[in-house]
Amino acid sequence: MNSSSIVVVGKKKPWNYVTACITVFNSGSKTLTIRGRGSNISRAVDVANLLRRNVAGTQILEIRIVEDVNDAENSRIIPVIEIVLKNPHSK
């Protein structure tokens, strides 16, 4: 697997995404980006906080706030948050 991976947060429960993040960490990824768009931004923040509290050594390296343009709906701008985490088991 890459040294960096992305988990895109959607409408599922936050613990489903926490499990996906732990799976990515266990596969050897050094960093992980949690990405949430629009109304899923708060769920992405919840996932990052759950990981930080429940997986010892997980660190938030960077938080980026960017915009996506949705071409399907007349070039509507959608806010996006990207939270970069460091794998607590990588050296």
C-alpha cells in the first residue's frame, strides 16, 4: 500500500470509518487523510477525534480546508475538510 491513503467519509456511522482507518494503518500506511465534503465535514471531524482518543499515539499532522466544484449542479462550490493523521505504529 502507499505511504499515504485517503478515507472518504460519507453517511455511515463514524465507527465504520474508524474501522476503515485502523485497517489502513494496519496495512502499513504511514499517513492517512480523512476527507469529508459538505454536510459530512462534522462526521469527518468525529472520526478523527475518535481515532485520536481510542488509538494511542495517533497524531493530527495537518488540517486543510479546501473547495470542490460540483460540475453537475451549475459549478456549485462545496466545502471540503481534509485531516491528515500519522500512523502511531510507523517509524
